[in-house]
Amino acid sequence: MRTEDVLAAIATGLWRWDNASGIVSLDAEAARLLGLPAEPVRLTEAAVRSRFHPVDWNEIDGVISLAVAEGTLAESRLRVMDGQGRVLRTVRSRSKPLIEGNDYRLVGTLQEVAGPQPGTAGPHTPITGDWRRSREAFLLDAGRALAEARSTAEVLRVAASLSMPGFSPDGLAVFGMSGDRLTVIGHHGQRDGDEGPFTSMSLATDYPAAEVVRTGRAVYLPSPEEYRRRFPTTWPLAERFERQSWAFVPLVVAGRTMGAWMAAFKHPVAFTPDERSVLTTVARMLAQALARAGVAESERELSLGLQRTMMPVLGPGIPGIRVAARYVPTGGGLQVGGDWYDMIRLPGGTGGGTTGTPGRIALVIGDVQGHDVRAAALMGQLRIALRAYASEGHRPDAVLSRASRFLYGVNDGYEGEEGAAPGGGPRFATCLYLEVDLATGTVDIARAGHPDPAVRMIDGTVLLRPTAGGLPLGIDPDTDYPTTRLTLDPGETLMICTDGLLETGGHDLDSGWERVRQLLEQHRGDDLEELADTLVEAVHGPGSHHNTGPLADRREDDIAVLLLSRLPATTVRETPRRTLMTIAQAEPERIAEAREQVRQLLHDWTDGDQLDAAVLMVSEMVTNVLVHTDGDALLTAEVACGEKARRLRVEVSDTSDELPHRRHPGEMASSGRGLVLMEMLAEAWGVEPRGEGKTIWFELTEPTGPEGCCG
């Protein structure tokens, strides 16, 4: 006798549903139960759906999805409707999914059961509206909370706090894999140490979580008897927790089982299809959250490793100076980028001479374009190249010229590459290279498109020190980088930084510099580590130099900052305030920078008219050099303490031997008033021959300055 005949004899129909084609095949009995002629028929999914109550169809769709995910039977009750919307009968469906690649077939049976009488709406509602709304609200909240978790510990805390509608577990555990061993990632509802027997358990062990990881299918144990029957070997391990029901659900990401989630209950749970559906959905969200957290933690670990490898350790051992530095990566991704700093002991300096003997060091700070892995890799290459060129003894201009040619050569491989941003295409880098003579405080600076350095003097005055510069590295292999010299006196602090410190928070370079200048002026004491933290925290908040939480995601750019201070002289009160800069023939626009330097130097000068007079005379003196000679102008300005007041002395030197002479300009003349102004505004002035060239100078005394000090 055929199977169909046997099933028909007990009023049971047979049906097949091909998910790929959407065709449902019914035998004669199944067709009769659906109110169709009693003969085999093939129908579309839509035609079959029209025979069932719409509420029931929505529920069976979820039950089938759960059965496909778990590889279990799908069982449900459905009301069969006639063409007028009346209930003909209630049938019970049982089906088994057969997986074929990404598609599946369902083979099942239909059998009539006692239900509502024909023509009535019937009391059947598989899930109450309130329960459904509670389930949907719970899953929405759980998904949001798990999506916001940023670490494995946070994911586990969220999972422990989930309150499932109607059947909340009181014990949770998350299992992972390490080779062929089961591991416990975290647990809740048990005492510390209770996880011991389950840690490093072989996947071959007769334990529910191990079976779930091996098979990828959930295990539901509604009673202690069922647990003891199916897993007799490990039942004694679970018995002492006095639970009544257990669910072990696979954690699956991208089709791969990465572990298992256990939910244990003090009260009996039947694990209906609806309850299994909730557990499966939570497990899916939990797996995704754990995978994201694992990737983020791996990225953070890699980021910290790269930072430790690429950033130097500025340890003690160099006499006469203090150094502090900070690097803060931008948020997101690997949290590595193209900013870097370095300190290099130069040949003949402290690293190669007698211990305690001052020598020379180089300070480097730079910024490779971009905030990705390639920017970090180029930064590492460029840092090594700069170290090599510096160690060979080259001067600052030669070091940057060679570094530019090096980066240009590295970029050759990316010329014309498709999709230059963010990963491809040539990259450039800005850089500031300083060679410091520790004995004299002389600093020779070469700049490649980078922000200028700043100096904080002993009395708190802060000057931005304009320097000559060239194009960023890697753009033109033949770019020249002129050198600027300044002197760092004992007690003064030099600051160099990348543009991230200045431009973050909606600032441009000018307004960002004003913010940093105020921080430098307000700092009290000589603790450079505290000052470095202050600068970074003013931009990103406390703890920013090691923050990887929400603050990190709001960072707009990498930050690197390096501070160097010469130890103060014994007689601090007698140390003058000084600035020095060169104005080249080809850079007349730097006359404005010279005026600004004098204004910053005299920021606390009590006589405003004298300040304006000094600025005017400096402008005339420098302009005179650029107009009437073929050389550059060297400006030196110094505020020193007199017996009762401060004194300003300004010198402008050039290489021309021709001395200035007084002229008598007419009313319409555009020049010739320089010496006339000097006579009118300066307390004292003069011109001094200096071997090759001359120096013109003037002096002013502050009328009401602080007695016996430099302010």
C-alpha cells in the first residue's frame, strides 16, 4: 500500500513546498482539507496562503524560519477559510525543512483537529496581541543596546540585563572556541569560579554547549529529566545549580558558528516556537555584537602596538633639558594615522660622547596625509628615513631635501592609480625638523609646510616663531628648505605640534593658535608632562591621550605635540626676553610677521604709544634693508631688566657696508623718513659697522615697569 493511501485512511494529507520556485504540491487529502477538490494539485504560494487565516499564516512563516535555522520540526495550527471568509476547519501542520544550498524544501503533513465550527470566527489566536507587542519592544530594545556595546565586557553586561517577556533566564553563559576546546567568555547568575569545570572543555565532550558548537543547532532542555536523559555524563555538573530548564543556542556570524549562548531558568519553560524564536533572535544579535566587539578590541590592540612601535620613548638621560610628548590618534578604525614625533641624538652629542656632556639633538614632528593604515605605514618609513639622514650628520635643510626625494620615490608606485582616496594615490607629508645645540641653546629649523614652532619664555610670554619653509615632503623632489635660527634660553620651553592640536573644534590655524597660546601662558610651574596633558585635554577632554571610548570617535584629526625645555639658569630674574628672525629679500611679506613678533614680545608693555612706536620703527628698519640693499635682514629684539625699569633694544643687521644717511623728503615723498622717525621716537639709536655689514639699533625704556625685574 502506498504511503499516500495510508495517510488518507487516517485523514492526513501530504504536502511539499519548494522555497526556490514558490510551488506547493498537495496530495488529494491535503487538497480536500484546504477546501479544494480531492485530487493532487500544484499551487503557487499565494494560492495556498489565500486558504488560511492571515493571522495564522504570519505565525507559521516565523515558525518555519525558526525550524530552518535550527534544523527542527515546524509545528503549528492553522484555520482554513472559505471564499466568504468563514472558517471551514482547523488543521495541524507538521513539516521538516530539507536544506539545499541557500534554498530549502518543506515536506509535511496536514491533519484536521477539533477547532471552531464552520462559519464562526473561532477563538484561535496563536499569540496574544499584548505578548506580540511586548516581544517586539523587547527585541527592539535589545538590538539597540547590543549595537551600542563597544567591548566584550559591555556586550556581556547588556546580555545579563535583558528581561525577556514572560520567561527571563536567571543564569547566562557565553561559550567560545579555542582550537578544539570550549571556553567560557563570560557568565552571569553564577558565582566566580563556577565556570571552572566548563573552561577548556573538549568539543567532543557530551555537553550541550559542545554539541551546539559541533553541529550548529540549538539544544532545548525543558526539564532536568530531559537534561539527564540526553547528557548523562555532564548532568552532575549542571545539577548543582538547581535549574529547571536550559536553552543552548548557537552564536552564528556569516554562516560560521563562533560559540554558544546558554540561558538557564529556575522555572520550567516549554520552549514553544515563539519562545525559541525570541531566543534565536537574541542569540543572532548577541553573536553580531560579540563579533563587532572582538574586531574593535583587536583593532585597539593593533593600534596600541603600532603606536608603541612607531613612537619613541623620550626617557631621561639628556643633561640640561626636559622633554614631553603626546600622540592622540583620530577616532574610528585602527586609531592610527600619519602624525608622528621623534627625538634623535645626533653624532657627537650626548649619545656618543661622555656622559653628561651637552651635545646636539634633533626634534622632528610631522603629518603624513590621511588617517588610515597606509598613512601609518608611510609615516613609519619616513620616520626611519629621517633618522638615517640625521644620523649621517646632515644639516636640517639637507635632511628634509633627502626626505622629500625619498617620499617622492615611494609615491611613484601610486601615480595615476584609480581611487586615490582614501587608500591609493600619492601622499605628501608636512614636517618640522629642528637641530638643537644643548650647550648654547641654538635651534636651527627647517620647515616643510608645517605649522611654526612656539616658545614660552620664563615670564610666561609666548611667541609664535615664524620660520622660512618649503613645500610639503613628497611633492617636488627638488624643493629647497631654507634654515631659520633661533636661540632657546635657559628656562624657556619650545613647543612644536601638528595641525590637529590647532584646528580641532571648529578652529582655523589662527584661532586655534590663540587658544593654545592662552594655555601656554596660563601654565604655572615647570612640569612639562602636566603641560602636555593640559594641551591635549583642552581639545578632547580628560584622559584623551589614552581614551578609546566615545570621546575618541569625536576626534577630527590626529594630534602630536612635543615640548622641550632648557633647565632654567640660576638667576632667573636676570634672563632677558629675546626674539630673533630673518626676513629674506624674496619674502617682503614677512615684514608683517616681524611687526607681530615685536607686539608679542611687548604684550605686557605698559606704554601703548611706545609699543606702537617700536613696531613702526621695526617696519621702517626692515623695509630699508630690503629696499636699499641686496641682502636679507636679521631682526633681534630683546627686553632686559634695568636697575629700575625694563629696556627694549632692537637691532636690524644686514650685509651691506653702505651706512644710512638722513634725507629731507618732501610732502609727497613715499620714503626717506626712516632716520627722522628714529630721532623722533627712540630714546637712543645708532648705526654700527659689523665687519661685513652693519647694524642699526634703537632703545626704549618702559616708564612705569616693575622695578628690578623683567616683568
